[in-house]
Amino acid sequence: MSDRREIAIVRWPGRTPPIEDGLAALLAAYHLRTEAEKGEPAADVAGLPDRYRGEITDPRTAFADDVVLVALLEDAAVGCLVLTSPAMGQSEIKRLWTDPDFRGQGIASALLGAALAHAAENGVDTIRLSVWEWRTGAIALYERLGFTVTQSWDERDQLVCMQRVA
């Protein structure tokens, strides 16, 4: 018998318990950690660049055309992922984040699996993503799921671009 709780992946917004605050907290943690890792720490959400602050304060508008997946353990939001709307058979994964207190439980894998299934169901044949080179655990996970490093479409230094073709 396992003491692991079941992870539910839900599409937001949707007919789920109200999780907007949990999603905002996940996005805030993601952006604050990323900015700190880039050497540009912000003390709080108010110190983040406008575009990131907008995702946190109004995710409904920021991701209006995208699919937002949220991982729930019971009613707590413990992970998130954004899949951009398809364009020319291609979508992009953004904002994959698992609450550090819940890592190692398969949450990121479950979110990625749900995103890949959603993309396939909607005719997407190429999924791309970018990840900071110091996030080696994330890169290893992406590689296990069939993503490969590809030519960069982003000029930012230390950013690794990857894609998976169906």
C-alpha cells in the first residue's frame, strides 16, 4: 500500500474547486524563483516585470488563448503548466512549476503527460519549450519524454530550446 495521494490534473478555468489563488501563488513562486536564479531577484510580486506581474494578478487575461493545467492534491494547487494555443501545428509549453514541498511525486510528469495528450488531441505535431540551462532536472525530464535540444528561437543567454515532434 502506498501513502501517495492521487494527483488530479484539471484545466483552468473550469468546473473545479476555486483554484485561482493557488494558481496565482504557483505563478508568483515560479517568477520569483526564476528572477532570483537569473541574478535579478525581486523581493515580492510588486518587484517583478509588468508582464510577469500581469500573469499573477490576472491569469484569465494573460492566458486567455492558452490551456492552463493545474495539478491538485485534494483541493490544493501544487503544480501548473501553460500550453499555448496551436499555431501552424505547433504549441509551446510555458510556466511548468511544481511547489517545492511536493516535488518528487510525479506532478511535473503528470502535467506534461496531460499537455502532450491535449496537444495530440488538437492536431499539434510539434511542441516546443525553453528552459534555463541550470535547470538540469527539468531538462532530464524533458529528454525522457522525447524532447530534444534544437536551434534557439530566443536570444536570451543560457536558455535551452527544445522540441518534441509527434
